[in-house]
Amino acid sequence: MSKHEENVVLSQLDTIAKGLSETFYPFCEVVVHDLKNPDHAILSIHNNLSGRKPGQSATELGLARIASPEFPSIVANYGNQFADGRPVKSTSIGIKDNEGKYVAALCLNVDMTLFRGMQSALARFTEIETTSVVEHLSPGGTEAIRQRIDSYAAKLATTPRALKPADRKALIQALRKEGLLDVRKSMDTVAQYLGISRATAYLYARQENNK
């Protein structure tokens, strides 16, 4: 690859890096490395989160790529950290020339600080205290019907509205035997949740399963 071709590749990578950084702003730093110049490998940094500067030397991973064309072209989602200790998820993509040697790399560094904070907040928010209190917020116990339908569909690895006619019939027969169809407006709930007409739901409820 000629010097001109190398410059074209680096220029294109820089354009890609800029687009990625704008897409994942403000969480992701995107860096272009010129591996033909390891002492000043950092060509550009978009959405700079690490505090590094263009012209700084290659990282250990970059040096490993330079040393061996057999080094993996993609190293994805590995743990890393910025100088101030912030946790990072990194992905490094190596670019080879027509001789099979690494000439550049595109690296993405995602600051995990906010995401881990959000994860902790969501975990806390979704916690449920252990209690013996049972309460259905849906009038007439229709929530119990929906939960039973969801459970039945899940065992068949599908969704309520995707159940086959034979499975719908078996389900409604089970609901009838379990007394769930005695709930007020139960058939309206069943029909709506399964995506069938009330007439069909009543028909299935009256029929016995074929042996």
C-alpha cells in the first residue's frame, strides 16, 4: 500500500470515527490509530473522554497488532478504564493493508459510569419487598386471567396472540376448569388478550377437548 493509499484509508477511518462518536455521544470516545507510526499513533480522538491527545504513542494492544499480523482483527467488549479510574468497555478494530500487515486501528471506548449508575437505580426501583399481601389491581381479577394466559403461552415458547387454534381451545378449557371464567367480564378479557372474537371464545369454552 502506497503512502497515498494509507492516507486515504486513515481519512476514511477518521470520517467513520467522527460519525460513530456523534451517534453515541456523549458516552463513547472513538480513536483512530496510525499503526505505521507507533510513537505517534493517535491520529484523532472524537468525543475525547480519556484526556489523551493526538500524537501520543500506541497502546499495548496497538503494539501487539504491529508485532503480529495474526493478532485478532476485532477485540470486542473488553474491560478497560480511563486514567481517573472510570470503568470502560472497549472495542478495537484493526485494519490491514494488501500485504496483510496492520496499518491502522479504530477503537471505541464507552464510559460505563452512567450506565452502571442507571443499572443500580433500576435494580433498586424494581425491587419488591417480600410480603404476604396479595392484591389484584385489575377489577374483577382479570389480571389473574392474563397472567394464566401468559404462562400458558410461555410454556409453548410463543405469545398469547400467536397461539394456534387448538392451543387456544385447550387454554380456554383450562381456564374454565380452573374457575377463571367465573370472573366478571372474563370472556371479554380472554377474547381481547388472545385476539379472537367473543363468539369464538364462548364456543371454545363450551366445547370439550377432543380426545
